[in-house]
Amino acid sequence: MNDHREDEDYLLNGEERPETRADGEKLLDELGIFGVARRRFFEQGLAGGLGVFALQLLAKEKALAAVETAPDAVFAENAGLENAVRVSLKINGAAQSVEIDSRTALVDLLRENLGLTGTKKGCDQGQCGACTVIVDGRRVLSCLTLAARCEGKTVTTVEGLAKGDELHPVQAAFIKHDGFQCGYCTPGQICSAVALLDEAKNGEASAATKNLRATARDLKLSDEEIRERMSGNVCRCGAYPGIVAAIREVQAGRETAQYWQFATEEEIAAAMSAGEEERDAAV
Amino acid sequence: MRPFKFTKAKDEADAVRLVSANRDAQYIAGGTNIVDLMKEDVRRPNELIDISGLKLTRIKTIPSGLSIGALATNTDTANHPLVRQQFPLLSQAILAGASAQIRNMATNGGNLMQQVRCWYFYDVAVACNRREPGSGCSALGGLNRRYAIFGWSESCVAVNPSDMAVALAALDAVVNVTETSGTTGYGIPITEFHKLPGDAPHRDKALEPGELITSIELPRNNFAANSYYLKVGERTSYSFALVSVAAALELAGGRIKQARVALGGVANKPWRAYDAEKMLVGKTPSREAFEAAAAEEMKKAQPLEHNEYKVELGRRAITLALLRAFKGAAE
């Protein structure tokens, strides 16, 4: 079945070769697919050109998924690391114990070793904030954090903010207020904003704070304060007005109107016909 | 990044012993500077001694004033009620630097130890006396718009990037360090902690190899009500200072009893404006008095090819910072 010419043959002629069927049966056994789903695969999968190749991909995917839940199985292979460091930490509520090269930055541990690709690598030198995560309640840059220094720490990434299907209020507000365009800086922006809420609650100051000698808790932040406190997160699309609006809403705990709406079907139809009229006029 | 051994220090003595035992070892605290420098291949330690677990984070009142742990983060220091109350100038300067994320990671000791942000220092393909002693200074005849106007030498024209250190200089802070024996310590006045480049810019800190900063002491003063940190950069936030000024006044009977002025972004160390201070003492606070003091200090400036603007900018920034300090804008 690894002979691609035979697979091509099958795709061209549409005839199912006996060995393909046998290979399929074997893979379906391994994947634990039985009954109706199994019948459907042979009826629709093979006939529809999905084929054994797709089934192999599915098997690989499943094998990877199994590995993710037991990282030790993978890291046992890393015994030959030159400067291996074992780190035990909690990520999004789950205890992890990993063996890493001492050079590994937290952003790489998250993305490469643990598959948590929500955290983004931007500049990789502490200038853009895309890699912001929350460690022990504080927002930090995961690109400048050596993973080896995270022993015993609690890490929250963008993947750990929602409760099941319920988004974190900051996540929901970013959607509502259009706080992103391309989305690359967004996980960092959101983690940063979530930590910012706690900082304001604790009465922490910023460069925009007017009176440093007067301390108070539960600060209500002005737009100027929000902008200053978010200055470590750069957005190249320039979605700043939406980001500030989102944070302002959550911080103030007061719902504000969304400034954009999806077009209704009538509006879309009107716009389309207007376009057609214009084209006709041009002709 | 080149491979390195990662070693955790158990306590101060252990840290000092570990770093002294390996001449290619370096301390790592917050990591915001050393990790970056290692990624860029500017620094190449073969071992990092992690001191983040040491108990050097306390901020407490001492007979002479306030003691700030070397490993307290910049955020915790700027927000500590005692610092905000008694030394708002320090809080203001710390908060003017970097971003919330970096201040959360960076420690006070690390802030003092940070390297220049000279792009020639960072570019391993070009000459830099600081990176490779004797190789030459690429900034001297290069793009030196952001560089020094005071105290530079032919061997280095870079500036110290710290905001915190500028306030510490104005506040006459003392940096306490542990000697390499690991048992005794001594204090270095902040104004002597960073050294002008001379012919050895690669040795720009007063620390001997292996010595460890343990705390920073702030002597009690009467500046809290009339101090201000003014930072002028290319952006309002999250950029290094082109010029910054830490200004503090003690007023008595309508006159200036004591004045402190320190500048950032103009030299390879926080630049205490002693001449300006001398001009201010005994004067009645006024814009004219502040302008005269500022002009006196900037007379000695020696701009490079591209940074003459810093002389006028410095004059205005000193005046404005003193005006705001007088008005008590830090309050």
C-alpha cells in the first residue's frame, strides 16, 4: 500500500484492489473504527477517493494525539540532551514534567514541546509582546523566560483562559470590539489585558498614574492609562482602538455598544445590486 | 544560542562560589537582558547561575532609610507603598522604563547590570570595544544620534539605558554587594557603580567578577513632595530615553535648600548634574533660575556628529523637570 503508483492506479481506474481493502481493514482495526462508521468508510471513503492514504494520515494524527497526553513518552527519548534540565510546572491547570535543553525559552516549550501554539513568537527578543503569558499571576514575555527557570511555577496561556466553551470576558470583548485584524498579536494582547485587570484591582501604578504617593485599590482606568499599560503589546494591524475599547468595557464592568454590525441580508443584496448598476453604467 | 549549563544557586555564598569557580559563568536573575544577549550571540557564557531563588527580595525600613532587595522585581519595587510614599521619584523612573511584562521580570540588581543598547554592540559583525576589547568603536563614526554627549571616549560613546539608575543617582543610593569570599559585603555609591568608558568600556561596572548585588539603600531625604522624573523618547511609552531628567528639590522658607538633578540618555552612566545643583541651592525657585542651572550644566556637553539636538533638548528637559518638581507634579 506504500506504493503510490498503485494508489494512483486506483484513483484513475476507481477499482478497489484487494490489498487496499485489507490495508484499510487493518488500519480501521488500529483506529478502533467498527460498525456503521467502518461500513461507511468502505462505501464512501474509498469510493469517494478518500482512500487508504487519508486513513494513514488519520492514524498518524491519532498517534500524535496519544503522545500529547503522555509527554513523558516523548521526552524519555531526549535523554541525550547536552544540558538537560528537568522542569515540573503547571500549565493551564495541568501538571507537566518535561526534560528540556537548558536553552529552551518558555515560548518554545509551550509551542514546540507541548503543542500549545496559541502563544505566538513575534520578535523573539522582548520587543513586541506577542509571546506574553501569565506566570504566577504576572504577565511576562515567554521569549525571554528560560523554561529551566519555571520550576514549580504556574503558567496560564491563552488556551487556559476560557472555561470550557465560555470565553474569558476579555476574549469575548476582543471579539465584540474588533480588537484584532490578522490576530497574530491577539493571544499576547489578551493575556496582557487579563493580567492588567488584576494589576488595576491591586492598585498598581503605571507611568500614566497622576499621583504615585496616594495608593488605592480597584482603580478605574482611563483610556490613557489603558494605552500606557498595554504599551508592551505591539499590534502591526493597528487594532488599538478596538483593544482599548475591549479592555475599557471589561475593566469598567459596564457594557458599551459595539461599533460594528454584520450586514443584514437585505443590506448585502442592496450593496450587490448597487455594484451591478455601477458596472452597467460604466459599460 | 550556544549551549550552556544551567545551575541553581542555593544561597548567596553558593552563588558567589559557583560564579567564581568558572570564569565563563554568569548570573541570571530576571533574564530580560542576558537571554536576549545570548540569543544574539553577544554574550557567550558556558554556564548560567540562576539566583532567582535567593532570598533577596525584601523592601524594608532601615535606620538610614529604605533597603530594597536586589532581587525584588522592578514592578514590586515601584509599587511598594514605602517606595511610593518616601521615594516617588524612584517609582516614577522605574515605571517610565520598559513595559509591564519586562518590569514584572526584571530585578533591581539586573537593572543596574544591564548592558548598553548600542546597535553596534549588538551586531557581532562589526567592531565594538565593549564586546571585543581593542577592536574599535563603530558608533564613534557611525549613526550616533542616540549616543552620549557627556563623558564619552574614543573607545565608546554608548549610553546607559536605565531609567531606574537615574533616579537612584539623584537619590544618592548605595549599592550593597557581596564580595567573592561570599561572607562580607560593602557598599558602592551609585554614582561610582557605573564607570565612564575611558579606555576600558568592557569594564563599566565597579563590581569585581563574581561579586553579587544584594540590596540598594536609599538614604532618608526631604525630596518626596518635590520630585519629578521626565523622560523624552521617540515614543511616549516603551522606548529608551533620548534624554531623561530626575529632579528633586527640598524647599525651605521659599528658597531651595537642596537640589538633585541627574540625567539619563546622555552618558555611559547616570549623569549627576552637579553644576546645575550648585547653581540652584539658595535660590528662589523660578523658571529663570531653572533655565540658568540647566544652561550651566549643558555648557560642558560634547555632542557627536548626529546628536547635537541633545544639548538643547537637555536644557529644556532639565528646566521642565525642575518646574514640575517644584509644582509637586509627582504627588
